[in-house]
Amino acid sequence: MKNLILSVIAKISKMDAEAKQLAAKVEAQSLLIGALLLTIGKNGGMNEMLENVRKAINAALDAADTPLKSDAEILLNEFNNLLLLTQLLETNDADIDLDTLRSKPGETAAE
């Protein structure tokens, strides 16, 4: 029984590590895309790119079966959320506050 419990714990730990790795990969891609959008926005041409992506997602929504339609809707929502985040970054101070990053969750940098 002890070996079974250790095996289950090991599997859970591996799954947790893989989930964290996947989450980090997705977040890194989001950051990269956000930076690209900011760069393209400053150099012009962002509206055309965004419209093309929206058209492609909407075409997938129109053509998709019921199960795939919900996935396409999730993709569209995440795309719109990424755009909102990019716009938020553009309108706010882009400097990173290292003290805030170093503070532990639940405490302020001044503590």
C-alpha cells in the first residue's frame, strides 16, 4: 500500500510539474504576442492584422460543428483578452516594479 501511495504521489507531482510548464509556456507566448502587438501598433498595421485574425476566427465559428464551435469561442475570448491586456500595457507605465515582484504574495513592497 505504501508503494501504491508513493506511486500516486509521484504521478500527481509529475502532472503538476507538467501543468506548470504548460502554463508558463502559454504565458510566455502571450507576453511575446503582446510585445509584438505593441510593436506593430507603434509602427502601424495593427488594425489590419487584428481584423484578419478576427475574420479567421469568425470563419471557424461559422464553419465549426457544435463541439468545435465552443473551442473557437474560447479562442476568440482569449484573443480579445490578450488585446485588452496589450491596450492596458500601452496606456499604463511599462516599467517593471522589481520591489513588487520580489515581495511575497499578500505583503506590500514596503513591508
